[in-house]
Amino acid sequence: MLSMEIGQGLLIPFLGTVLGAGCVFILRQELRASVQKALLGFAAGIMIAASVWSLLIPSMDACSGWGSLAFLPALTGFWAGTLFLLLLDHVIPHLHIHGEEPEGLHRDLSKKMMLILAVTLHNIPEGMAVGVVLAGWLSGQTEITGSAALILSVGIAIQNFPEGAIISMPLRAAGMSRTRAFLAGAASGIVEPLGGLLTVAAAQFVTPILPYLLAFAAGAMVYVVVEELLPEMAEGKHSHVGVLSFAAGFTLMMALDVVFSA
């Protein structure tokens, strides 16, 4: 039963990406700008709420015995996660959906491949987040419950759905066949279950530093939101659609986490 629950926690977010990428078989045209902004805002809201309720608060709760210094592991881990994603952002060659200039180290890669790498890059912290929460639940030494781990997986799956569509549709528009665009969009999310599985496998080793790792995942996720999702959401027309969708995603994830963790 335990292994099945772990498997569900790891695979549910990936399923969200796969279903989103499957939109390439249903939709004939690339998503309208207003729809993309709504989806980006919704995904950003879920990620920020998950960072707070599923990662940072449990990190500080686990260090409640530190008294007024209970924030230190969360602060340290948050900055470490932020700087780690900053490093990856400068190393991994990638191209944002509406970007013109590639980022990261120069490599002779196609535009399609760099689009895939861009989505893969910000799937890394999401896989880490799920893996760390599942590891915390397995350890039995924190207040993380199985329900909390499941809700985080579901929340990330919800925000992975638009990401899968946002990567597969432009690839189709760039000339890929529907099948190849779907496979590329789905493959961009494979780092999540793989990263989560590695973290769970090392649960006995990560337990002593779990508060730091929870905050590390939060810092990495917030970096992705602020550096990529919010700028793309706010650029040009229809930014108000993205803001409202951000609020919807944030409050949905907040409510799910509180209700099912009670």
C-alpha cells in the first residue's frame, strides 16, 4: 500500500504534463495570447501557494523547537534553492516560449530543443518538491501527512496541465508532427518523477536536513515563477486575465492544502 501511494505521488504530476501535451491532438491552432496568460497565471498561483503551505510552513514547523530562530533553516534553504536555479538558468541552454534570444551556455541546438529544455528546467524544482514532501512523510518525524503529500502532487499536476499544452502547441506550430510534439511536451515533465524518486530513495539520508530541503524546493519554485511565469503573464495585453488566474490558482491550492491537511 505504501509503495502504491508513493507511486501515485510521483506519477500524478507527470500525468498532468502528459494530459496537457495531449491538447495538441484536440486543438488545431496555437493557444490565444489571453488563454496562455490565463494558464501561466494559474500555474504561477499554484506554485506560490504550494511553496508557502506545502514547503515553507512545514519547514518552520519542523524547527519549532528553535524558538524565535525557527525561520533560519527555511531562510537558508530558500536562498540555496534560489541560487541553485539561478545557476541552472545560466548553464542550461534554453529559450522561453515568447523569447527571441537563447539563455544559458551557447550550444548549437535547435529552437525546438531549447523550448523543451526551458520547460524541463522549471520542472526540476517541482519534482524536488514532491520528492522532499514524500520523503518527509516516510520519515515519520515531521508533521507532513500522506494527505498533504497527495495534495501537493495533485496541485502540481493541475499546474502542469497548462505547461504541457503551452510547450506542445508551439512545437506543433513550428512544424513538428502532432505525435512528436506530444511526445516532446510529455518528455519535458519526466524529470519530475525521476527527481522525486531519487529523493524518496534517499529518505533516510535527507531526513536530518529535511527543513532545509523543503525550503530549498520552495526557493527553486519561486525563482521559476518570478523569473519566467510572471513576466510572460504580464507582458503585453490581457495581463489582467493572468492576474485573476494567478489569484484563482493561489486560492485553489491554499484551500486544498488546508482542507485536506486538517
